[in-house]
Amino acid sequence: MNVVSYHPSPEELSYTFGGRAALGRVRPGTVMELYTEDCFGGRVRTVDDLPSRVCEFPYLNPVTGPFHVEGAEPGDTLALHFVKITPARDWAVSTTFPHFGALTGTHTTATLQPPLEERVWRYDIDVDKGVAVYHARNSDFSVALPLDPMHGTVGVAPGANEARMTITPDAHGGNMDTPELRAGVTVYLGVNVEGGMFSIGDGHGLQGHGEVCGTAVESAMNTVVAVELIKGVATPWPRLEDDLHLMSTGSARPLEDAYRISQHDLVTWTSKLTGLDTLDAYQLVSQAGQAPVGNVCDTNYTMVAKLPKTYLGAPSVYEDVHARLRALGAQYDA
């Protein structure tokens, strides 16, 4: 097994998808051990560290990468299987921002009421107990919440020489902020440039659907990911697979268009996998599908369409790469 470890220096962190040279080259079949910083680059450490004081825009939401996958060309699909996602510190933070989040006025939703207060919450992380302890700021209330580590941001370089801020989700991936992207999940990303150039970041100890206040339980992560390449198979939008489900994503504004993109992709994917015509697949997804929300606060919103694989007659999905990478991850653990 080929295992590669990478712990970026602060200067090596990237803030865009596209527009950056590769940090390294990896072969398909490689297992990577990666350190990723939180969305504040580790600068927000106490409740007094307001992001507006300790962070500098646009240097937010850093990612580790990009990495060039040997042999990847436009029209291929990159498969990243998340073997482990483990908080790297015993604390994490969350915040509210003026003009950011789902329940406040923003520059695109202009209102006359005062902006929200900028406030920081610090969580105690206990990996052994599997909890993140929430502490209210204006009372003695606290509660232990179950850890559910995931990555908010994963993607590849866009095509046409574009560089996109890491905070923006789109067809290349990016800041989708879906809690579905946890350990045990394989994400499929369409390759747009030679090498694919994938990056990972924005670890969350846990996050509610929608990331309503604009931030999750933001945590640096130690992540193990297995990399594979599927030649000659295109993927229009990021897709996810776990042991029980297939998932399609869509990112856009307004939210209903993100919903439509994800549902359209799942319907057409289901049709291709099963041989059902489009309307028969539409009917099946309509009655058996789920629609978890990714984020409703970023520059684009993200929706997920989710369907149990058991209803599809056990089709071969992406050359069964999820099962192969899962086995590779189990070999790594052994």
C-alpha cells in the first residue's frame, strides 16, 4: 500500500480551487494522511478572538492541496474515499457574523434592521468520549453533543482556467457543507484539468443541516483519504456514496435551483444505473428519496438528493470503486 502524509505549512494553505500549483503528485490507489486547518486558519482560539480582528479577508476557509493525481484528464472522475476524519485539537469554535448566515440580512438580502452581533463560542472536544461540549455565552447552560466529523470543503480545480474562492460551492465541489461527507463516504468529482488538482479542508466536528448560523463546530482535522481515478467516465456534479446510499449534490442560488440540480442529477443517474426511462426513475426518486440540506449561507447554497441503494437492484456504481476503496481503508486500519 502506498501511503503519503502531508502537513502543510501556513504558507502552503490554499484559498482557491484552481490557480495554484500542486503541492504534490499522487498515484491512483494512494492513501493520504492529511492535516487540514479550520476555516479560520487556527486564529480564533478563545471567545475574545473575533474573526474580524484576528483574520484577514479573503484568507478564510483554507484547504490542504491541491494534489495532482497522475493520469487524471478532463472527462475522468476522481474518487476520494474518507477513511478517517478525526479532530486534531481538543477545542473547536463557532461564530455568528454580521451580514452572514441564514437568519440575518446580507448584501444580497438587504434589510434595515441592525446586523447580528459578532460572537464566538468555544467547544471542548473529547474524541475518546465522542462529544463536543457546547457552552452558552450568556448563561451557565452547557450540553455534550455527539461528534460527527465531516469536511465542509472538498473539490477539484474548475475548468477554463478559473480560480474559485474556497467558500463557493459549484460543479467543481467546494464549500458544500453537507454533513453527509463523513468518514466511510466516497465522493466523486468530475476532472476539469490535467491532474484533477483536488483539495480538502473546512473540518467540522459536527454541523446541523443548513449550517444555519454560517459556521459549524469548526475544527482542524487529521484526515485519511484513499484516492482513485475512474478513466473515461464524466461526473457533472459532485456525487457521494456510502454503504447504503447514493447521493447527488447541487449548488446554486436560489435554494430551489440547488434542489432541482441535485434531484435532476439523481434521477438521471438512477435512470442510467437501472435502465429505467427518465419518468420511471423520476417516480422512484420522488417516492423513495431524501433531500438533506447542505448549506444555506454561502455564496451558493447546496442541496443533496439521497436514495437507498437497495431500491436500485444492486447496480455497479463507478466500477464498484466505493467497495474497493473501503477495503483499502480497512487494510490501512489493520
